[in-house]
Amino acid sequence: MTAPNLKDFTGETLLNDEGKPVSLADFVGKRVLLFVFPRAATPGCTQQACGFRDAFPKIAESRAVVLGLSTDEPKTLAKWKAREKLPYMLLSDPDHKTIDRLGAWGERSLYGKKFMGTIRSHFVFGVDGAAEEAAVKISPKDSVAQGVAALTRP
């Protein structure tokens, strides 16, 4: 798989947590930290999302945008966003088309049972839309630490 570029998503839209259409290509011109999570309101996903929430002041200093992406429906994302006071946009990809193109869809296992699903990941994109960092299959804690570090590197 080639490194993703936000420009590759021109013309493709996702619904945000308010039910409004958004394209990842809309964010070309800004630094972006996009984290991909399996399911809203689960322990690991909450740890990852709240980690980015807690680091948000530091992320904002770097003038970056944070986006969360999952297969959850916009209403589910909105409810979770409000409960956890997340200061950034969450995006819904119910058919996992974007998640798959990012390389964050694949075989997972839970309690010994294998299935296809979202693989926890994060991506940092430069202002030109090109991926500066891609971390697929990462723990929530490491995702936050590495993602924030990538944004704040000189």
C-alpha cells in the first residue's frame, strides 16, 4: 500500500458527528492528525479519544486539526462526543471504504474469535496532504503519545 494522501479523497464524503458531509480532501492546507478507532464508547477507544482531548491544547499550538474516524453512525458519535467532551470532529464510515483505503481494515481477533474489522491506527498528514506518519495496529496510549509527538516535532 502506498502512503495515503488527503488529496486522494477528493470527491468522497463522510458524515460528521452532526450529520454533515465532509471530505478528508477539505483539510489539505492544514496539518491533520486522523485517528481510526474500532467503536465509540468502548474502553480502548475512549482512552485514545480522551488522550487526544487531553492533549488538545498542545495539538492546537501546532495549529493541527484532529479528526476521529470509525464505522459508527453519526448519532452514536455525537452522543459519545458530548459525553466525553471531545473538542474535535468525529467522522462516520459505516461501509469502511475510507478505513480500508487507509489500510486500517483487516483481520482482528477478540476472545480467540477472528473477524474483519477496524484496526486502531493514526495518521499525521502535512499541509500538502501527504502522510508524514502512519501507525496501524497501535495501542491507545501509544497512539496518543506518538501522534502528539509527530505533530509537535520541529
